[in-house]
Amino acid sequence: MTETAPATRTPAALAALVPVLRDICGEDGVLTDASRRRTYESDGLTHHRSVPGVVVLPTTAEQVAAVVRLCSDRGVPFVPRGAGTGLSAGALPHAEGVLVVTSRMRRIIEIDVDNECAVVEPGVANLDVTRAAAPHGYYYAPDPSSQQVCSVGGNVAENSGGAHCLKYGFTVNHVRGLDIVTPSGELVSLGGRSPDAPGYDLIGAFVGSEGTLGIATRITVNLTRAPQKTVTLLSAFTSMDAGGRAVSSVIAAGVLPSAMEMMDALAIEAAEKAVACDYPQGAAAVLVVELDGPAAEVDAQLAEVVRLCGEAGSFETRTASGPEERARIWKGRKSAFAAVGRISPAYIVQDGVVPRTALPEVLRRITELSESSGIRVANVFHAGDGNLHPLVLFDDTEPGAADRAEEVSGAILDLCIEHGGSITGEHGVGVDKACKMPRMYGPDDLATFDLFRRSFDPDGIANPDKLLPTPRLCGERPGVRRGVHPLVESGRADQF
Amino acid sequence: MTPAEKLQVEGCALRRGTADDAVGTLVPGYVARPADADALARIMAVSGRRGLTVVARGHGTAMDWGGVPRSADLVVDTGGLSWIDHIAGDLVVEVGAGTPVADLFAVLEAAGQRLSVDPVREGGTVGGMVATGVSGPRRLLTGALRDLVIGMTVVRADGVVARSGGRVVKNVAGYDLAKLHTGGLGTLGVIASVAFRLHPLPPALRVVTIPLASRGHAERITAALRATTVVPAAVELHWPSRLPPPPSTDASGATQPTRLPPPPSTDASGATQPTRLPPPPSTDASGATQPTRLPPPPPTDADRTAPAPPSPAVPHHGPCLRVVLEGTPEGLEARTATVLSVLRGAAPREGAAPPGPQVDRELPAGWGLLPSEGTVVRVSVPPAESAEAAEALGALAGRAHGTDAVVTGSVPRGALFVSFAPGAPAGAVADTVAGARSRPGWSATLLRAEPHVHAAGVDPWGEIPGLPLMRAVRDSFDPGRRLAPGRFADGA
């Protein structure tokens, strides 16, 4: 647990900063009141908590720069935060630091159809970019499950993906320009409306840097032309192996779906109980495949995918092309995380990745792990790119259950690494997986990451204790979730 | 010079440098050829301890890219790091840096897959392709080269081997350092291996080649295409600075009048339009139809030894736009029809119409390749200004100086290249670069310049945004500035 001592008072070192912060951000832009600071104590991974020393809510890039410059001058750590939906405690506040929240920087500065891009402030919600672009026939492609509330600035920090990144890529593939405030408080413009900015690709390295290289204050993203046709297909199988075979044969046939998602029996059962998604009875696995593009191409691919699912042993396949029918198919998949929260008092979610060809083997091993430990594991995952989200279920009131669940969860990550995969496909490292980085990278690799980090942040004040393992951090337990995430509960976000 | 025995390391062949190894005018003291990444690490560590400057080399096809290196004590030849580990079922490949690009492409093609990038140079190694980092025309669906790199192993200036990313497409663990090395010109480390995501080969493709009457015509076409949902893989512009005389071997072309390029600001005046371009030379097998090479001055034409394979019949020397569609044969039929109907609606408003568009089932010979000689300036502009930029830069490069140059590039990405004929005066390059840099939001860098252009003091990089941060990164990875010093904007 990353709980800090009850922070009722702003630490003395920070108290001296407060008047200056108020000069910069205005009276209402600085929160020192303990109860208001406490509302920022965690991000989407609510298990990790720390009340920030002080919270600032700047409204302009200049204010962000002035705040960070002040932190730099005084050697005070700062933590950037967008909408706080992250799932790796990447925005976990620093008890003796400044939490810089971008939620008041919510202007969509421009939808530039001629240049197929949008210029936005970091606090703009992901889906609002698409909403603003939609009347022009465009959308913003990265679609993390929290897209209704998560911020574009947060997406940049985490290099967010989403169900459709199989075809369209991640945030990094869609950012053309960034204004950033560096850890020394300088405002630097990188790229802009013109892609291919000259020199080293700092935009590429900044995206996904989890707030450790500075704060993005203005973001130019690509807009993507809305596809002519989108079809969603649901195919049911009597075994996970059969579903896995369908995934492999679709890929081998040269079809690139925009999304390809799979759920196992336990996840289906949970989803049925929660939202009555009416998936085919008796399915041990369901596969959701989405195809989009020019109508004639989609039609040809759909016929191929239906045929391949049949050959792999599917006993029922449904297709939908209208938005409502498609939403019905997605409903079960999108509700899965929340649904699992309803059938188990607590669970751990993993975000490991395996090469697609290793999926059947890894899923079998997960089943064995589950059986031998008596810990139930529900599998919900992005099958197209091998990104697993195993949900390790346990009852946190039962003594020792959390430790056993933790063991299973750790063993699953080890499986991913053994098979040449990754410890995180989209949730990020943050605090949660910082201590697992040495399982994936060697000491020289980690030292090189640190070398790069220090080229931006020599004093180590930008989101310290995130992304890379530190002695202070490691040895602590990664995240356990209880029940349903508050954002999901309130209907403001899906989690999948 | 450091004595040879001090540089001997296990697994690394070492010899004296010769004139053939010269980097610009610098003849390196030694050339080392490590057999594998470990040997590469050893020679880098030794050269680090000795304080030697190091230039990495694959096939040496881009040694003149970027600024001119100030020093090159040691050339590291990556040719020994040649291996391909293709995991077809995962659509992933990991490749040693010294692997010839052609070998990689052949292996992937045999498996029905591809690395979705059009190389801009013939030959070359994978390490060289990544270190130079330039993407060819087909980048609209699957992104630029940098978007396809999923992992990389690099040997740092001090000999430390560092890996980032991995062999899975989806992975956000750690910093994406491969982005820095892609296009880093070997100034942040020596690439040892690269992992890429792959795509299936499309079942078929169509190339719609559209002769252009004017800048306005190009702008109307690209705007109209943008409004469709045909999802092109490439929309590639070809804009010569001036029209060369029609090839004499082209019987029909000989009867065509040749005009200067359109005026800079408007297509309203029919008088200056290339009103009638030579019609398709249907069976022209002469070298004149090499489409993406710069139209060379006549004397060098005779030097061509390798005649191009049959190429598209539309005259390459007129301005044109090429739209590439990839997909199933059924899908392509409908999509091509859409493109053609869009073109009818975007026809030139004034003057006689150019020849109609032509549809091919194959890419033209030399597709995407930049000329192998002469200065090339890379210009990035907001995409909507691509045609304007091509016209303005073509005019600066060509008409003002009487130089042959051609502007090519991806319109929807605003990624343009101004390729000058070999021997083009430095003044033409300088004016082009200065003209581009004077426009807000545009950037211009010397991708490759001839020695007389460098000698004239044309700044290869200009005032690029974020330069102090870039230098900080450089200082972290190569504090002694020993890796190809001078190639990047070092500030030294």
C-alpha cells in the first residue's frame, strides 16, 4: 500500500510556495485545503494513495511554466495530472510536492479540416475531439476505454491505445505537435501542423513518458477520416483454443480488423449477470471482430472472417452494421471489467502482452495456474495484439487470499515475459509496475532510460518514483481493486 | 593515431581506412567490422576509452546525409550484423542492422508480408534505413517508418548495449528510445538490431496517375480526395521546376510544345500552363521514362546503364499526382471509380485540359526513390500548403537559377523533397532553403548536399525548434560528441 500519513497540513517547505503559486494561478487555482487536496489522492488505480502537498489548477501554458519553474528553482517535485483515469498510479501525487492538474485547460483551439488535425489543450477529453471533428466527417482515432473523461494530455503521457489500436495505432502515431513545459520550466514547441518535425524525434520519445519529461500544454493531433462502413461481428466458440485458432487464421489471411477482442467463459458469465448482453448460450469463448474502411473492402473482409470463424469451429456468428446493433455486441465486452467487480469482492487486473502466436499456450498456462491455486481468473483481452487483461479474483476479507492472488498475478506477468512479451500494453508503468521493470529490462537498459530521463530532468523533480524502479518504491505491493471503479459506477467511463 | 593493437577486440576485423572509406573528405584511420552485437559493443567501448570519433556505416549509401562530419577516426561497418528473425504468425520481424534492405523485403514478400515503407534509397541496410529515418510515399495507412519500429538494440557511444521496446506491437513499458535513433543519423548510438511490426501484402493495388495543369488543379484534386472515404495508401506529388524537352525517342512527344511551369500565384492564366503534355508513350522502353529520377541534364543520360523496367505511360516530366489504392480486387474497382469521378469534378477551370488520368496495376519503376545524386532538401509544411510549397520551391530552385529540380512528396503529410540536379549551384539550394524557412510552420533541412553546397555555408538544419533539448539528449548519450560529430546540429 502506498498510503501516506494523514496529510492535514501543507508541508512547511511548500507553504512558502503557496503565495507565489496564488500569484501565478489565482486564488481559486491553488488548493491547500486538506479535504479538497484529498480528492486528488489517487488516479484510476485507487489502491495507491497519497494526498498532494498542494494542488494547482493552471489555465494557461504560461501558468504551467511559471509553476514548474518555481518548483525547479526550489527543488520541489511536481506531478502532472489530467483527468486522473490512469490505471498505473502514474498520477499518484507526491505528499511533499505540487500536483499540476490540467483540467482547466480544456479549450479545443482549432479543428483544422484542411490539414486534418486538431489543436487542443491538454485537459480536453479524448471523446470531445471526436465530437468536434465529427460534423466534418473526421474523428480522433485513439479510443481508450475511458475516452469520455480521460484527457488528451493524459493520453500523451501514457501513450494510450484503445480497442481500435490494432489497426490505427496508439497516441504516439497520432501526435504531430506538442508544446511542452520542461522540468526546468521552459516552454518548448515541438512540431505542429507540419508532420515530420526536423531533428531528433522528441515528440515520439515524449509521448508515453508518463509525466517524467514535463507537461504537454498544447497538442496537435491527427484527425482521421471516418470510415465509409463499419461492421461488428460476434462469434461464439466452445473452447478458447478454437477462438484462438480463429484469431490466428484471420491474421494469417491478411485481414487487419480495427479491433479483435476475446472473452472467456467466466468473463462472459459476469457480463451476462451484469448487463444481460445475451451472448450465445454455451459459449466458452466469444470473439468480437470489428472491420472498417471502404464499403467494398469491408464486405469482402467480412465474408472472409465469417468463413474463417466457421472453419475454426464457431457455433454461432452474428454480424451488425448499424450503430445500435453494434453497441449491443460491444456491451458485453465493454462491461466486462465492471461486471467482474460485481462477482468478486476484489480483483487484480494485469495488462501484460504476449506475442499473438503464444496466446493459446499462455492462456492454457493461466488456466493451470488458476486451477492449481484455486484462484479464479477471468480473461478479457485484445486478442489481435496479444494484450491480456486477466482479472485475478479474490475475497480480500479472507486471510491470505490477497497474497495468493498477488502470486498468481505475478506468475501471469512472468509468463508474458517468458514468452517475449511486455509487462504493460497500455496502462503504463507508473508506480504500479515500476518494480517489475527489471524483469523485462536489464540493468544497462534501465540505466539508459535513466540517462535519457536526466537529459530532460537533471534534478529528478518531474513525477519522481514513476516509470523506473527506485529503492524507495520497490518492495511494495502492486494494485488490488475492490468492487467497481468509481468512474464506471457513476457511468462516466467504461473499462475494457 | 591510436596504434592498431590498441583497438583489437575479439570478434571484430580491423583494417586501415582507405580513400574508398572516406566520409566526405575524411579518410578514417581504421575500419572495424564487428561480427555481432557483442563485438560491436567491444569496439565501441574501446574507441570510447581512446576518445576516437566513430561513424557507423552500412552499405555506405547515405554517408553524405546531414551535415559534414568533422572527424572520423573509426568507421564501424555493420555488415557483419546481418540476420533476419521473422515471426510470421506475429507479423513481427527482428533484423540485424547490417541486413540488406532488399534481403529483408524478399524474405517478407515470400511470406506474403511486408514492412510497410517505401525506401527512398536503392540498396542500403536496415540500420542505414532506420538511422536516416525517411519515409517514402506509402505512409498514409500504416504510418511513417518511425511508426513501424517496435523495438531496438543500440550500442551507446561508451559501448553499453541498451534495448528499448521489444518484439510485441503493443508495449508501453519504458521510454520509446527507438524514436530518437530513428532518423538520428547515428549520432546517439550505433543501431545493432531493429524489431518492426509488419503488415500483410495487399492482394492488389491501383495507381491513378493524374497529370496536373496547375497548382490550383492539384489543390482541388487533393481537397476533393480528402472528402472521399477511398483511403489511399499514398497521394504523391511530382512537380518539376521546369519542363525538360520531350524525349527525342518519344515519337509522339516530339510534336508537343513545351512550356514553363505555371506562375507562382494563380492558374487563371492559361498562357503559362503546360497546356498539353506529351500523351502516354505506350511502349517507350527508353531510359527517359525512369519516373522518379530527376530529369538529368542530357550528358549524364547516356551514362545510364540500367534501363528502367516498363514504367507508367504518363510522362514523368510533367507535374502529376499519383494516388495509390491497396486492397481487394473487388474493393479496388469501386474505390478507383470514386477517385476518377472526383477527378472529373476537379478538372482545371481554365485553359485546355491536360491528358486524362491513367490507371495502372503496378507501381512505376523507381517508386519513391530519391535521386541517387545531387542535393536533396527535405521540407515539411502544413499538408494543405503542399501544392503551394511545391510550386514556390520549384520556382525558387528552378526558374530563379535555371536549375533542374523536382519537388516530390506526400501531399497529405506535407512531407516534400526538393531534389536538385547534380552540380546545381549552391545559390539555388540556399534560396530554396531560405525561402522555405521564411514561412511560418515550414521547415527545411539538407537531407544530403553536395560538397560545394556545404562549402558555400548553407546551414543544414537551421533554427529547429527544441534544439537545446536535442543537444541535452545528445550530451547524455554521447557526452564526448564522438559519434559522427557535425552530422547533426551539434552546436560545436
